[in-house]
Amino acid sequence: MMRPITDWNLRSERALVTAVVAGDAAAAKRFLETVSTHLWSVVTRLEGNGGDAEAAFLYVLAYLKADGYERLKAFDGRARLSTYMTLVAREALAERLARRFHDAPHHAWSQFVRYFDADIRRRVTRRFPRDSGVAVHDDIYQEICLKLIEDDFRRIRAYGGHGSFVGFILTMIDRILIDLLRRDLPRRRLPAAVARLSALDQEVYAAIVWEGCPSDVGRLAAMLRGRLAQEPEAHEIKGAIARVGATVSLVPATLSGGTETVSLDLMMEDGGGSILADPAPSPEARLLLVEEERDRGALIAAVKTAAAKLPADDRLYLQTVFATADPLPAREIAKLYGLPGRRRCTVSSNEPGAGSMT
């Protein structure tokens, strides 16, 4: 039966750990008796109940004892000792798993899934709409697994032993999810005004507008970690926010492309108000639409200029091609003209506007 958490319990655990770190042999013995059952449950949950469990358990104990219980020095008593031991055991076994990926990666994969399955699924649910459904989340989960497996586990084996292996994996999974999110969201093209700015400015725009990160320097610093060749300083991020904000509106885009889910609970707390989401395009979408219309107009003008220099039959061919949303195959156009074969319009690369039909 678990003891209720009290200030006395927490002080007692802190005192025990302090004595262990100080080199008290009796305290070390009592400490191991206290945590062994919990550590075994953590090991079997991550390693299973097979033959590796005992070896893994002994590895965790050796990890704890190393350098005079060095890893216990970070325990400050604010959390339960059992919680801290869970984190230490997980980190110890994760380091062991990282080495296995260099020795026998295919054998290590099943163990990797046991370690990180819940973390991956939790991140998928957080990054993608909750109403996407279990099937969609499962598909995304499988895509992540395929990314991790490809090229003989290249991404996982890139871990160089510096820092936490768990942190390395979770950061990598977040980056894969961001890529999938950008792929699935419509109109994920940088506005021309933003595309002319620096790489830092563009990443700040993407983090705020595409990924919904608050315009907070600390949160952005965490979001941008690993995306740029050099980690930006706080003042650089602050400057980037100001530059991008002066160029375009930093309003997060919705996942639904113009409509937004409204929380009825929040509406009631606020004392009422409209219950309909604004269907108008976001500032980002409006800016992109303007750019697309301008580009489309320039393209049409160029086509008209070139077509005016073509023979009548060639102009008729172009009109037929561009008159339908789904262009007809050349052989179908030939049938419409009553021609024996298909006609193809070619434009000379040496003289713009000059063309012929073959």
C-alpha cells in the first residue's frame, strides 16, 4: 500500500538521499531496499519480463551507484523519490538502448517501440486535431515509424552520446511531426514578403503562424532549437518577431483553412457572444490569395503576348488546352479538329513568342 504524500515523507526521502550521497553505507543499503521494488517494476515495464529484465535491472543499479551515487545529487525532495527513480531508470535504460542500435539495430527496434510508443502517440494527438480520429492518428504514427526505420535507422543512430538520448529522440519525433503537419496543411507557402527575410525570420513566422507557438521569446527559443545552423540568442528572436510582425500579421492559421472550432465552455465563461466562427480568410491566407492573383495575371498576360504571334491554328489549339479544367489529351484535340494525328504546339527557345505546330 502506498503511503500518502506528506511533508514528513518528502523530508525523510530527501534526508535519506543526502546520507547516501555523503557516503553513509547504512543509508545506501536502506535506500536500495526502498527503491528496488519500484525500479524492478519500471524495468519490466520497459524491458518486459524476459531474460533481459534481470540484466537491465542490474544495469540500472550500477548506473545509480556510479561515481558515488552522483546521479542522486540532483534530487531536491520536491517530487517523490519514486518519481525521480522512474526518470533515472528510464534514462539509464535509454542509454543502454542507444548503444544497442549501433550493435544490433533490428533487435533493438522492438525495445525502442516499447520505450517510446506512448510518447509518440501523445505527441501525434497534440500536434494534430483531436477530431481526426484514431485511424488518422494511427496512420501518422506509422509514418513516423517508417521515418525512424529508413536508411537502417539513420536518424536514431545519429545520436552521438551527448545529452539525453530520450530528449534526442523526442526532439527528433517533434521535427518529423512538424514536417508532416506542414505537408498536410493547405497553402503552406511563405508569403513573398517573408521569403525575402532571413532564415531566422522565416522560422519565427512558421512557428507562430503555422504551428501556433505564442510570440514569446522563451517558447520560440525552445521551438526553434535545432532548426538553424546556429542557435539564436534571445535578443535575435525578439528582433525577428518585430521584423516579421512589421511585415505581415502574426496570426496563427487554423488547421481547417478558414473556419475555427469555438469552445462553448469558454463562450459561456466570457458571458456570451457570437457562437459562429469567422469564415473569412486569415491574414496569411488573404496575403497569399493576393499574391496568387497577381502571379496568375502576369502569367495570363505572358501567354496572350506569346499566343498573338502564333498562327491561327496554333492559337486555336492553345484555346482548347486552356479552356478546360482538365486538359484534353492531344489525340482528343486532334479528333475535334478532324486531323489524322495529334498536334503539338512548340515554342522556339531562341525567339520568345515564335512557335509552330507539328
